[in-house]
Amino acid sequence: MTVESIPVQAAPKSLVWQGDELVSAAGGGQASGHDGVAWEEAFAEIFFFDAGTTSASGRYSALYQERNLEGLLLERGEVVRELVRSDELAGDYDYPLALGALSDGREVVVHCPDEYNVLQIEDAASGERLTAGEREPQDVFHSKLSLSPDGRYLLSVGWLWHPFGVAMVYDTARALTDPGTLDGDGLVPTTTALNGEVTAGCWLDADRLVVATGTEGGGTDEAELPPGRLGVWSMSEGRWLHRSPIADAEPGVLLLPRGDQVVSFRGHPRLLDTATGRLVAEWPEVGLPVKDTCYGVDHIPSPVAALHPDGTRLAVAQAESIALITLP
């Protein structure tokens, strides 16, 4: 295992692998060679954006202010349109936004443009709202959004007003015919997810979802998902496949999938086995801010990282460099 440092002039707001080169996830980013070159994110600098994301295809990307209202959707670096979210407590939790493709191949934007608790799916190219209709939303603040690899499911890691972190999963195909299904508890039972406070989640594949809980929460029922656990939920079987204690530390707010493992980023990167919660490897020399939840009055920026598609290299943004980790 090695850690290489790529010098940059400013901390990257976003990272994505383009072949074997690292680039910004949004327009204006310049590929970075291993010898260190200027890292430019023109749109981010002009509009004061501090976060970004990209679709799996690489066609669409977005830059936004993690604790504010505005964002930009781009197609291969060209501006498509402005994005905006509800201003309800926008300064207190992370911007809800996901880019990806549905099961039918349509590229979409998923966000909360009108109300903090109303998810909308829009066609990325045209802006057409695909989930228009009558809604009866719950009082939940959606935040960290992600589509499953096949576009069938949508994960929302958000929070209820206690505050307390929760996870909800929705069927996107059903939502296109009945938008109100985006307002319910979703397909993972809320009582199951609520036993421990959910802080992060990601998709291992089209069927398996990983949900991580922090130390908050009063439940200890092992049939549920207690605090301090890494849970693997099967969408097809409708049950927890694994519910393992997390080794060493709380999970933080970002998980990146790698086969049957995930990388967490609280304080520094850690490689965890999802079946056992075992710590496989860690890199304390790659320091990161400690961020425990997607909400909070004090804004701690979310980690910026990208895993190479072949799973061998992990790029992590730091203040004056990009740490490039070779994984075991």
C-alpha cells in the first residue's frame, strides 16, 4: 500500500476518474498528472461553489454550494441550467442532489427544488419534471441522495427534526407513475433504519445497500440496526444480510463501494469489510475533517474523494494536494 501526493494550488471541490487521469467532476476542471499541475475549477471559483458531483456516464455534472441554495447543471462542461433548492434551513444541512440514469437509460437530476421534503426527478437534458403531481410529504429533510447502479432505486440519507439521521429508499419506476410514493417511508422499513442514527449509505450493487449508523440512538435489538453498525440490506430479499459492529470509529457521512468493501472517511480513510465490519486497512496520514452527520449548525465540508473504476486507486482531496492511495 502506498500513498502518493499530487500537489495542487487549491483544494479540489470535486474529483472523478477519466481513464487514468483525475479531473474535476464539473466544467473547467483540468486533468492532473502525477507530477502535479495547476488544478482549475473555473465555475466553482466564479460562483463560489464548494461541492460537485457527476453522473456515472460522465455526461452530466453539477457544482453547488453545500450549505446554500444555488447550483449549476453542466453537460460535458457546458452549462445546461441553474439548480436551486428549498431555503428551509438550507444553511444547516447538505444540499440534496443526485445525477444518474434511470432503468430506461434516461439521465436525470434528483433534488428538492421546491420543498425540503419533496423529492423530484427531472430529465437532465430538458428539465422536464417526471414526478409532477399531488404530494403528501413527510416532515423529513432529504440530504445525501444516490441512485442504484441500474437506476431502479433511490437512496436518501437525511434527517428528522430531533435532529436524527434516517435512510429511505424509493422505487424510481413506481415514482414515475405515482409520484406520491416518494413521500412515504420507502422500501426499507423506517423502524428498522431508525434504531440507530443513519449517517451514511451507498450501493454495493443493484441489489445490496450499505447503511451505516453512528453511536446515537437508544435501540439495541439485534433484529434491527443498532447504533455503531454497518448494515447490508438486500432489496430483492427485503432483509438485512449483515449487521456488524463498525471497527474503530464512527462511519462519517461518505461511503464509497468497492466490491464487498466500503471506504469511510471520518478523520481519515478506512477500508471496511461490509460482512463483518472489520477494518481491512486505514491511512491516518491522509487527514480529513471529522464530519459525523449531514446536518449541523457548523458547516464541516464533506470529504471529496473518487475511487478508480478498477478499485485499485483512491484519490482524496486535501488542502494543497490530492492523496493517491493504492488499495490492498
